[in-house]
Amino acid sequence: MSEPGELDLPRGIALAWGIAADPQRGPKREMSVERIVEAAVEIADAEGLAAVSMSAVASRLGYTPMSLYRYVSAKEDLVLLMQEEATGLPPASILEPDGWRERLERLYRELVNGYLRHPWVLDVPINGSPTTPNSAAWMDTGLSALADTPLSYDERLAVVLLITGHSYWTGRVLAGFARTQRTTGEGMADIVGREDALYRELVTQDAYPHLRAAIDAGVFLDETDPFAFSVARSLDGVAAYTASLAQGAPHEPQPEWITLPGAELAADKKFREAQRGVRDAERALREARRHERQAAREAAERLRRARTDS
């Protein structure tokens, strides 16, 4: 097995783990990777990820953009290090409760809080598991919460991914609400009420009967947290499965990854044409159903008038 220093690591990963060679020369002794990352995070916290550039960071530090490249050689490396800085280490309090479920619930809340402190992290493209020290520490904490369960390592990792996935989407929604509040000055009730009114205007009983019934029931005005509910029900399932293992039931086989078309297949002209044909057919079907609903309404109106006239 290779030592970390022997691997041909991307520079951003090597910087994150502290095993990249320092530049031999720099503009001033005060310059460092840490200062560059801190400045970039400050910009992102204030203006969003799109505002971060080598020029903006250099200007904030009082240097030229070229001087930064001696320390961080690419924008993607800088973003990775920013994400690592914003992620931080998981609080020790996550593992204070005795039960695995309470620990995972704390993990979920802390992950969501992290997204709310640095919402721009949600805009970082996901290109696989982030192989950085702080990200590894969060994953280790999640696995530690499940260490005393009869779950296999594959199953423990799957549960941790369940929690991180829930936290990611909760963070996206809550960060979106917070962004709207900052830009419009509206309170949460105003935002939710406006969205509910928009749904009521656009979503019809004929086209979306089940969604319309939920709207009429006030689902978008409900003040309870749907994400907390889904986390709780997911953990109910994990608890039931864990209990069955403790009673001697066998481990359930895990399904394989969903496969996507390879790059060569996706680039094939006939394959792309077939995909466009499917999309065109789906649009035509939606339009045909719209006409069908309109014709049904008109037929019902004609029948009503005929009965009235007779």
C-alpha cells in the first residue's frame, strides 16, 4: 500500500492533507495557502461562490493574481480548499448521546447548520466523494455513531450517506429561503404565502389532481418541518432493520449502482437523436393530454346545457 506522500495526488488534495511542497519563492513571507483560503471564504460568505476569483482574492490580500498561483495553482484547487475550510471538524458533541439514532440526528443538524453558515458550499459541484481531512472526519464520526450496531460496514456507510443526503437537500431549501429573505426583506410567512398563492393559480385539479388536493389541504402553509419528518421515518427503517439483524436475520443484499450511458454512447449521433425523439414524444403526450382534458371539460359543459335546456 502506498504512503500518502508517494501517491500522485492532485495539488488541491495534497494541500488539504498538508503534504504538498511549499513554494520556494513568494512575494512576501506573510503570504500562505491558509491566508488565501481564508480570504476566498470571506468573499464567498459575503457575495457567493461566483464572486470568488484569483483576481478578487489577490485584490483582497493586496497582491497580484500571479503571486497566488505559486501557492494555489488552479481555481478548482482553491474551491476544494475553501470547502474544506468551511466544512471544519465535526463537533465532539455529536457522539455524546448513547444511542446511534440520537447521534445521527445530531450529525444531521450540525451538517445543516454548516450549510446555513456557508451556503455557497451548496454551489460547489459534486464530482465524487471529497477526499479531504475534514470531510473524512465527518464520515468517520457518522460511522462511529453506528459502530455498536450489527450493521455491516457497507450498510453503515449507506446510512451515513442517507443522513448527508438529507442534510444537503434541507440545507439547499433553507439557504434558498434565507437568500430570498435577504433580497426581498420578506418574512418566512410572506415567502411561503406567496409560493402557495402561485401554486393555487397554476396547479389545476384537472392536470394535477393529487397535488391540487394537497395544496387545498394547506400543505405549503404547514409550519411543520417536512425534512425532519423524512429523516425520522428513514431512521425508523434503519432501526427496524438493525433490530432484525440483532434477532438473527440475514443482511439484505445491496443493489448495484445505477448505470449511466458511457461517454462514447452519449456522444453517438443516433443515440442522441433517439433521446430527442423520446423528449419530443413526451411533450406531444403532455399536449395531447391537455387537449383531452379541455375536450372533457367542454363535453361536460355541453351535457350540462343539454340537460338544462331539456
